[in-house]
Amino acid sequence: MTQRYKRQIELAGFGIDAQSRLARASAMVVGVGAIGSVAAMRLAAAGVGRLVLVDHDQVELSNLHRQTYFTMDDLGVNKAKALARRIHDLNPSVKIDPYAVCADAALATELATDCDVIIDGVDDFAFKLQLGDIASAADVPYVFGGASGYLAVVSTVFPRQTPCLRCHFKREMPPPPHGVLGPLPGVTGSLQACEAIKVVTGVGRPLVKTLQLFNILSGTVECKPFSPWDECPRCNHDVVRGDNNLNQP
Ligand SMILES: [Zn+2]
């Protein structure tokens, strides 16, 4: 393990202890297209112990301008299974459980219960909010992410401790995306992998109570803080206690 992760273990504040915590961690990635495939691959490369990959979609030609872990040979193949093979080629020490199914709430909650973090790789915004509810039901931290146009967006939620994404968006659903710059989802997925590593190792401070927006066109990063929303249907049922201990896994 030491040789493969040498450049990570030698990081100030990381070391063999954080690497070992990462090796014991399980991450569930729901949707392994443009964003989720990058997050999963980055976590595997960094040394996460187990990945649960959930996606019912098949690889299509129009995916390949941004979903660069898939190849022409993968066309028509389920994404979770294709990505599992690619991850095994990169790092065979990672345990991978691919699910070629649509993640309904019951299944996703069941799969999440033995995971340490959930990563959002889905396209549909309503499903993103539902995934936050699933994370809350399973009491597992959730890393939200999106890539639309020229904008990458990331945030992390600890159920019952920090406000959820409904608290930020309230009743304003973002418009459906129309196009995305090819490399942009890779930015989102990499940032999500970093958030997940922070969550499971306790290194650093996860991006809670804040929506981070990275505008590729202007090269600017904006952090929008948000608080619990009084009318939030999720947080109204939970106790939002603050985030004083969120550097602990
Ligand atoms: Zn909320």
C-alpha cells in the first residue's frame, strides 16, 4: 500500500492513518456517467476500500465527449459494469459492487446503510434532492455535485447536522441543463472525490452549509453560504445541530 499511495501518505496532515481510514471506507456513487465516473475513479485511485456503483444506463456515443473512462468498445454496455472493469484495471485492491439498476429510494437506502458516504452523480435535479432524502434516511453524509454549461457546483451535507440542499434551493428548481463543456464534469467529480475523502478520513473541513460554484468561463470560484430553511420538508424533521465536529468521520 505504501508504494502506491506514497505521494498521498507523505502529505502534511494525511499520513498512513488517513490512508488506512480511506482503505476501510465504503463509498456509494449513484449515477456513474460524466460526474460519478470521475468521482469513483478518483476515489479508487486514491485508495478507497469499497465502491458501490449504481447506474441503469448504457454507454452511448454522445456520452464520450465527457465520459472519458468509457471507450467505443463500451457502447451499449451498462455503465456501472463497464466502470467496474476500468476501476479493477486501475486498482484491483478496491472492492467494487456494481448495480445495473435504477436506484429507487428503497434500494438506494438499503445499499447506503453500510456505506460511509454517498456521492451524487445523477442528472435529474429532482432525483438529486431525493438522493439527499435517502442519505438522510440512511444517516450517511452526502456529496452533491452538478455540471451545467460552464458551471461546476459542489456541496456536502451531514444529515441531522447541517442544512440540506433543499434549504439552499428552496422552491427554485434550477433550469434543465442545455449542454456542458466536455472537461467540466471532471472538475465536479474530482471535487466530489476530495469531499468524500475529507468525510471518511477526517482530514480537512468538508464543504458544509456552503454551495461552491466554479465558473470555468470566468475562472472564478464563488462560495454561497446557506442556513436551515424554515419550511424545509427534510430539515424540519431533523435536528440541525451545527457542524462543530464535522472534521470527524
Ligand atoms: Zn433542509
